[in-house]
Amino acid sequence: MALRLYDSLSRTVRPLEPADPPVVRVYGCGPTIYGRAHIGNFRTFIAYDVLHRYLEWKGYEPRFVVNLTDVDDKTIEGAARAGTDLGSFTAPHGEAFLADAATLGIRPFFDTPRATEHVDEMVEWIRRLEEKGLAYRAEDGSVYFRISAFPEYGRLSGNRADGETGRSRIDADEYDKDDVRDFVLWKAARDADRAVGAVWDSPWGEGRPGWHLECSVLSVGALGETLDLHLGGEDLLFPHHENEIAQSQGATGHIFARAWMHTKHLRVEGQKMSKSLGNVYSVPELVERGHAPAAIRHLMISAQYRKELNFTFDGLEGSARAVQRLVALHRRLHDETTVDDAAEPAGLAPAAEAALEAFEAALDDDLNSSEALAALFGFLRDVNTSLDRTGGRARSDELEAARDALASMDRVFGLLELAMADDAVDDDLATWVEQKIADRKQARADKDWARADAIRDELTERGIVLEDTPQGTRWSQG
Ligand code: AMP
Ligand code: ZN
């Protein structure tokens, strides 16, 4: 089956058709590294990661590039406020982003280029655009893109160059443009830029690249002139992506991106994220409050990337419980089932097959991660029902099939992977708990009830909850 994605340019769901399969060239707009990325940003980056992992799952070879915007108004202001130079200011924010991404199980990307490392190429691009009559120099030494010379402008957003619609802002310092809609490619240096070292030489004098240009140059530089897929949050569609298309197709003469994917913005407790509402959470803040990264990740993929998603603390608790059920399923399939090759089939193999089929169909359908999760949790219920019925016995072949299906789905979801990594830290704890359970069993066999109770109390104190079942004692961290 083919992976179909909603393409914002053609406004249709279309099969992914990479130019050069199995390679898939993907570029996603990354964070501006002027502060800690928030969970809204991470809705977008987890969606990137689900796509990244699913492309691999389907046998593609994704080349997935996500940039770090390290020079723009916000980073320059941040450096000035911190009283340092631009590079010293952005470096720790870049590191923090990569660390938070790893915390949430986002796999390393093929490349994460920083804009300031490619300014020479950006200057070269502007020169090319100038030669083609697509750029002009203003009196102050800034260079602008001439939208009127690029008739295709507006195809992505519907905001045409010949109308007044959609102009989101006109910067106060962009006063001498030929046309208000033209956007900056090179910004002439101001004192504020010089003060933090955000200036580079160019044929037009000292200055710095415009934000839109950064993404065109970084993506084409890393992946070639035509991308298979370009990603970003919905807010970037206009003017950022429209401008990227104009610059890129203007400079190279080739289609810039064969398809465009945009993620819907996360809301928090029903509201838009904003500093004034105090609902802009970072990953470390949530982890410090005791929320597991796997739970955050589960919540983020519980809605398909184009659907409304409301982050709530109730929802996060629900996600934590869902992850615990998955971990329990993993433990049951690996440690708590008795292998009995003479037994009747418990039905695990057909359940695994059906789940994988539903999982793939859901993700093929425009990365419908919520439907894919439903397939996983349907599987969880089926396995538990079957094993309850057989008294925890299963044949080795079907056990193998069930374990493989769980592992396979988790290659995309990355939930067990994260939860078990958390658990790995707790491996010592697990060993300790298992030993205590064994001691308690022995104490009960010896009818030493006081000792058995004391062991249970000791476990309770450590937050371990015991459940005695006909198949033995199960434990969980309450
Ligand atoms: P920025 O650091 O502001 O450049 O944003 C980095 C990425 O996060 C962009 O693709 C944005 O569209 C995306 N983004 C920003 N806010 C949200 C949000 N609330 N929900 C989802 N994505 C967001
Ligand atoms: Zn971008």
C-alpha cells in the first residue's frame, strides 16, 4: 500500500511520489533557537518524527533535514538582552532543543544545519536572483525579492501578488521597497546587529540574510534543488513558505518541493498558547512536574497532525495510563506468559496480523496516528483477553508473532522505546522488586505472615503496588 499525504499545494491527499525512491528528501522548518522550545513546537517536531520513522518502516531511505534558525530578529534581540554575541547566545538553545527532542524520542535527523554556517551560499543566491531580475537593492543596502517578477507567487497560499490580501506585517525598517509585498533577502546592518556580531560582508555592504532565504538555501544545499516534501507548522504557510518557493524556483528554475505538509497548532487547556496565559510549557518543565516523556509523546500523537489537539493535564494523565498498559503488555508477552507448544492456539497470531494491517492502513491514510494507536490498543485488548482465557499460556510461534507486532508498531510510535528507557534507569529497581516478591513468596510459603506483610509495606513505601493473580504476583509503580 502507498503512503498518501495531504499536500497543501494541490490541496489534495496524494500518494507520496519521491523522485528517486527509496530515497525521500524531506525538509522541515526547525526551531528559532532564542529560547526553550515549547510543547507546541514539539507537536510539530513529533509529527516530523512520526513521518521520519514511518518512512523507514515502509522501507524508504529518508534524508530528513531540519534547520536551526540562529539569526533573525528574535535571536539578535535575545543576544542583546543577554549582553553576549549571537553565537554564544544561540549555542546553548540549539543544544537544549536537541536534548529535548531526544527526551521525547525524536530520532536524530539526517542533518540539522544552522543558518549562520551558510551565509556565503545565501549571498551567492541573492546574486543569482539579482542577475535574473528577481532581486533589487534598496538605498540602505538591503536587498528585496521582486514579487512582481515572479508570476507564480501565491499558488501555495492563495495570496496573490496582485492583491493586498494576506500581508501579515510590514516591518518598520523596510521602508524603501518598490512594492510593499516584496520581502527582504538581505538586511542592511543596524547598530544593534553589529553589537552582537550578527553582520556579514556582502556585495551590498554589511548585513545579514533574511529568514525566508535561510530555509531555501539550507534545504537546497542539503538535499538538492527539488525536495520530495517540505514540512512546517500551519503558521508558516504564508508568507514563509510562499517566499521560499519564490526564491527557490526563481533561483534554480526547478520545482522547489513536490509536496507540502503543514501541522496544526497545539492548544493548551483549550486555549492558544501564550506567555500571558502562562500555558507555554517546555519539556523539562513537564518532566520536572513528574510527567513521563512517553506520556507527552503519546498525547502528541493521539490526534492526527492536521486535527485539533488540545493539551490538558487530564489528557496527559490518561496518556500516562495508556503507556503503562503498553509496558504491562510488553512485560506480559516477554516475562509472564508460559510457553506451551502443545497448547491450542490462543489467537495471538491472527490478532497480530490484523493489528499490523490496521496500523499500516491508518498511517498510509495521511499519517492518521490516532487510528494507528487505536489498532495498537485493540491489539492490546485482544492479547490480554486471549491470555486471560488460556491462563497465561501460549505457543512459542504465536507469542513470537505478538511480540514482533508490538515491536514493529513501536518502531513508529516510539512509546515503549521511551518508557523502557525510563525503565532502564529503573532496572536496578526492577531487580530489587523481583527479589522482594520472591522473598515475600518464600515468607508466605513459610507461613511467616509478619515478614510477608513487612515486605509488602517496604514495597509500598517505594511506590510499588502488588497485585496477586492466579498467574503470580504482578507489580506496578503507582
Ligand atoms: P519557531 O521556533 O517559532 O520558528 O517554530 C518552530 C516550529 O514550531 C514551526 O514549524 C512552527 O510552525 C511550530 N509551532 C509553533 N507553535 C506551535 C504550536 N502551538 N503547535 C504546533 N506547532 C507550533
Ligand atoms: Zn523555514
